[in-house]
Amino acid sequence: MARYVIFSMAIFLAFCMLSCKAQQQPCATYKFSNNKQFSSCIDLPVLSSSLHWNYHPSSNRVDVAFRHTGVTDRRWIAWAINPTSGGMIGSQAIVSFPRTDGGLAVYTSPITSYGTQLEQGNLSFPVLDLSASNQNNEMIIYASLELHGNISTVNHLWQVGPMSENTPMMHSVAPSSPNVKSMGSLDFLSGRITTTRSSSSTLRNIHGILNTVSWGILMPIGAVIARYLKRFEAADPLWFYLHVSCQLLAYILGGLAGFGSGIFLGARSHGIEHSSHKIIGIVLFCLATAQVFGGLVRPDKDSKYRPFFNWFHLLAGCSTLILGIPNIYKGFDILHAAKFWRLAYSGVILTLLLATLLLEIYTRWCMPVAKRSMSDTVDNNTSTVVAVAAMEV
């Protein structure tokens, strides 16, 4: 019995040890080839990276090692602290990449714009003992930072991107990309890390949704209502109010909110240009604004200027549709939107096209035939009544 209890306890203890080892973070078991020792580490949530550090509260100095694994091609890596905000602009970065001559570059780079190519420069705090290594499919940056003020919690960022010769190129900015999720706050004392999402990424998504709903859906629906529903006598004047409501709501969402958010994003994204998308957006805003003010001064039906207004209204409306829908797809490409959203929007457009085709067939051919048949019936009934009246006389 005693042997059975001892054996069971041994099995239990072995299981606990294996469980603890399995739950241990990979960074905690990593051994640096240069025999450097770090008392704290954390596996970062994205980009196959980890951060190791020793924090010295008395001097507010921190020794760090930023490690990126799974390296199979030439790329740059960077780790940064942002003393002023949680975003990219203002961050103080340490960069490393393999040069074309086989050497390894490692330097500091202050980030002042979204279009940065990680140019070398001094940071807002001293950086000592800067070095890097690139071996066994992993890159590591080593540095000692002398932070200003008695702080232990910082906003930090980490990135990985492609290379062109010896120039770091822009990393992915797709909303689903891990590159837009690689930021957060870090407490050097407790090791607690909190990830945050880029406000610019959220604003880009809002910009895309607003413009898709307005220029890409509401505007076409309003055009279909104006072209076809007004041909039904029972829909007068309801079609007019529906048409105005759709177009006005589309102008508020896309022309004001969507266009305004696009201007704001352009102002913040220095060095990032989507020229054709931007130019089309400006043209759309001008056309829609002209339509709104034109509707306010619309001439009466009997006015000699009414035909000119009708032609302008038609041309501006068609131009808005012709430019708006392709620009939505350009926006999907810029945002690297998931395939589902592109397919969903394509389904909406195909549905509108099918509805337009059916209404065109009905109003162009079916309605005239029905009207002629009704007119013939009325004429026959009138002739019959006249004949009967004549016979009675």
C-alpha cells in the first residue's frame, strides 16, 4: 500500500512539473548565445517576437533585447518607445537589418511621419551598448536605454518589414495585418503588457464604411428610384421624397463625414499617397455638393431654364455613379479588405443592376403594352355604349 501511494505521488509530481514546464513562456527558457542574462521577458502577441529586459529603478535604466524569430528572408526589425503617445508618430525606434554586403546595420531612428524610411537619427533619450545579431533564423537587437523621469510604464511598438537594397520599406497597413496590432503599454516592473489598436486603423475602417454605404449603395438606390418609380402614377410624389432622402443621406454620410475623414487621414498620413482615390473622392464631393445646391435653386417646370437643369442633374448624377462605384473598389484595395466584404458589396451592386434591368424592361416595354391594351378596352367600351345608345334612339 505504501509503495502504491509513493508511486502515485511520484507520478502526480512529475505530471505537475511537466504541466508547469508546458505552461512556461518560450521566452523564459531562451538562452542567449552571448550569455546575456535578463530577469524579465514577455512573448509579444504578434509578429513572432519577444522582449527581454533588466530594469534598474534607481537609475531608470533598462537593458533590453528585442528578438524576432522565423526569419527566412531579408527584412528589417524595429522596437520603439513612444514617450508622448501610443501611436507611431513620435516613437523612438531602434532598427536593424542585414545589409547587401553581408553586414548587419543597427541604429536609432526617431519616427516623425507615417511615410518614414527609418532614417538614422538621435532619440529623445540616450541609448548605450547598441548591437544586434542575425543567426539561426532569428534577429536580436540589444540596447541600454536611459529613460527620462521616474517612470516604469511606457508605450512601446515593434515592427517587421521588407527591404529594398539597403532601404527599409513600408510594412503592411491592412486592418487584418498583425503590423497594425503591434503596439501597447509595458510595465517594466510588473511585466504587464496591454495591447492597443491604432486609432488611424479604426478611422480608416469608418471612412471605408461611410463611403461604401453612401457613394456605393444609397446613391445608386436614389438614382433607380428617380428613374423608374416616377413612371408609376401611384408613386407620385412619393418617389421624389424617397429620391431626395436617399441622396441627402448619402451626401451627409459620404460627402461630409466620409470626405472629411478622408481629408483628416490624408493630413495624418504624411508620405502615404493614394492619388487616384483621393482625386476621385474630391471630384465626387464637388459633384454631390453641386447637386445639393442645384436642388435648392431648381427652376420651375415651366421655366425656360428647366431643361438645362435637367441635363446638368442627369450628367452629374451619372458621373457620380460611374466614378463612385469603382472608387469603392479602390478603397477595398487600399484597406486590403477581406474577400468577404468585396464579395458582399459586389452582391449588392449585382442585385441593383438586376433590379434596374427588370424595371427597364417593365417600364420600356410592358407598361406601354398595358397602357395600349387599356386604351383599346376603353375605346371598345365607348364604341359599344355609343352603338347601344344609337340603337335605342
